[in-house]
Amino acid sequence: ESINTTSNTTSTDGNIKGAEAVKDSTGKQVINILAKGGYSPEIVSAKANESSVLKVETKNTFDCSSFLVIPSLKVQKRLPNTGITDIEIPPQKAGTQLEGTCGMGMYNFVINFS
């Protein structure tokens, strides 16, 4: 099963530039990111003060984006080459920018909470 985002805008390199978090069937905020040759979408908008789950999908991912670092959450995680990895995000204050990068710092994404 693949993950979906809504309200996407696509950049010239084919990666999704911006998207919004969605709610799952339980009402939890879900932030979907694809890790392969970078992260897509690169920018996600999410609601502040809500528990969230970051779902990172890999599809035959063998580049450095398969090692995810989120410094402010103290996350350093080797992702499977193919699969979906859930990372719990505690409620964030409005105005918080949560940044994720690959292990080499070449690729990144930002989650903006408002």
C-alpha cells in the first residue's frame, strides 16, 4: 500500500514541493514522505498542538535518503529499502519548523506547524 498526500505542488525536478498533512480513520494527523533520491514532498504543512505520525515510505531506496535524521526529535533511523516506517511526533507549537535530513545532509524536508 502506498501513502498519499493532498494539495501537492510539483517542482521542476519532479519531486513534490509542498503538501498538507492528512487525517487517518482515527483522526490522527498523518504526514507522508517518500524517501528515494531525496524526500518528497520537501515541504509539508501540519496543524500545531496535535500528535502526529510521520510515515516515511521507501521504494527500492538504496541512496543516502534511506538514513533519516531528525535532530530536534533525536531520530537517527536506517529505513528499510522498501516499506513504510512510522515515526511518532509529539504535539508541536505553532511556528515550529521540524527539519529532516539524510545521513549525509544532502537531502532534506521541512514540516511547518501552524
